[in-house]
Amino acid sequence: MHERVLAIPLIRTGHHPSAERRALQRRVHRGELAVIRPGVLVDPIHLDGLRTDHRHLLLIRATAPSVRQPVALSHRSAAVVHGLPFVGPPPDKVEVVDPRRARGETSAFLRVRAATTATTATDRWAGLPPTMAVTFGGADATSLVRTLIDVASTLPIVEALPMIDAALHERRVLPDMLHAELTSLQPSGHDKATAAVAMGSALSGSPAESICRVRFRQLRTPEPVQQHTFARPGERTAVVDFWFPDQGVVVEVDGRAKYEDAAMLDGRTTADAHWQEKRREDFIRSFSEVRAVVRLSWSDLMDPERIRAALVRAGIPCR
């Protein structure tokens, strides 16, 4: 997707004489051009099919010429550059960090943050990709490790944990890298970031699973087993998202993409996918230790009370 965004032709009006700029503005009024930010235009056809995080990536590209060292893309903007998953919306302004500043400020185009760390604590990992700054559109962005700590210290854990889990699941970072970087964080965000990093799990296979783990922690359920395998010799196996062995309850997180996304369907019809999922659940329920199977949707994950009700009905204690 980065390649697609980088390939989109941008029209920078500052490069045109005044008469041409007025003509371009008239095209904007007619809907023939879209404004990415003042002074940067694009043909609307290139925006079709772009997710919100990719639109932010386009905003970053449009803004990149004004981001000069030692300023660097940071926080959620750097998270977009690193391809981390978003639960909440991307920021409406490009987020950057300026190590020369003691306090942050917001301008028309940028949200400038002061440095939150002392010298990096990742010397042990120096020279490895996760600890190295990257470049997008000509602007530097904080390293993957630094970005994860920044979002962990500033975002709600329900937004930060999916990013941390994804990086761990894809083996892009090691837990020790994150813990090392934590030692350089100033006290204001240390506790929040430490809690998020401590919850990080390479076993989470999707943002939905990460959010589910946050909800379990908020509801103070027993700690479930992630990615538990049910198997019998000579038969199929089934790996479930969460298993509460003391209660005999399986919890599965379902997204519509499982039944609608062409890549996940892999040539199957939606009806085929539903049938195969039913047979899989029947297999899981055939184990004597399984008392109940709870299925949670994305909309359930956005409402902790709905999750509480479903878990309590299944016999899982919540606070």
C-alpha cells in the first residue's frame, strides 16, 4: 500500500504561477480535484478505495517537505508509516516529535510533540531494523520500537495493544527491545506504557483478539489460554482464540471479513465458510471439557457490558 500512496500524483500549487493556481482552485470548486492539505491537490480518482490510515499516509506525504531533521514523524503518524493496525481513527494532523522542544504545540498542519525520552536505551539492539529510523516521502520517522513505546504512553490501551501485539506476532520486534526502550521514557507516560508492553502477546492474531484481551482485563476475568488446540489422534484439529479451562468455555472472536473478504474466503463462497465454521464449532463442542462456546463480534468488542453479559451467561466470572 505504501507503493500505491507513493505513486499517487500530487499537485503542489506553490510550483505553479498565480494564474495556474487560480485555475487549479476553480477545478477544486468543481470537484475535479481534491485538497489533501492547503497547497497540495490530487485527482479524486486516486482516493477511491483508500482506507483512513492510507489517507493519512497520503497527508504525511503531502506534508513531508516541511518535516526536516531533527523533527521526525512520530506517534500515530509513525505508526501509519510502519503499517501498524489502527482501531481508532488516524490523527487529523501529522504527528511529529521535535527533540529541541520542552513543550508540544499544534499548528495548522502539525501536532508537534516534545521529546519524551532521554538518550535511547536500545544500544544493545543498535543497527537492527526495529531500532532504526525509517524514511517516508523524504521525512524521517521514529523507529518501530520508539513508535510502539510512544503510542503505548499516549493512546488508550485498547488502541495501543493491537499495534504492540501485531509487531510481536509478525516478529518485527522482540519483547526485550520494548522493555529496553521503556527505561528511557520520562515518568509522565512510563506507567501507562509499561502496562501496555506487559500485556503484549505474540499469540494475538488480529486486532480483534487484542481488544478482546483488553476487555477480559477490564472485566477481571480469569486469564484465558490463547490459541489453545483441540485435537484427537487421526481427526482434525481446531485452534481457538481463547480457552478458559476452569470454566470449560471457549471464546471466539468473529469478524465479518472471515465470511466476506475474498482473500480469507480463498475461493469459497460465504455459505461454504459458514458451513465449515459450523462443523468446526461442532468438533470443538464434542470435547467433554467444553461446556460452552461464546462468539463475540466486532460490535460486541466495542461494548464491554455486552461482553460481560455473554461471559457471565457462559459461567465466566467478571467483576
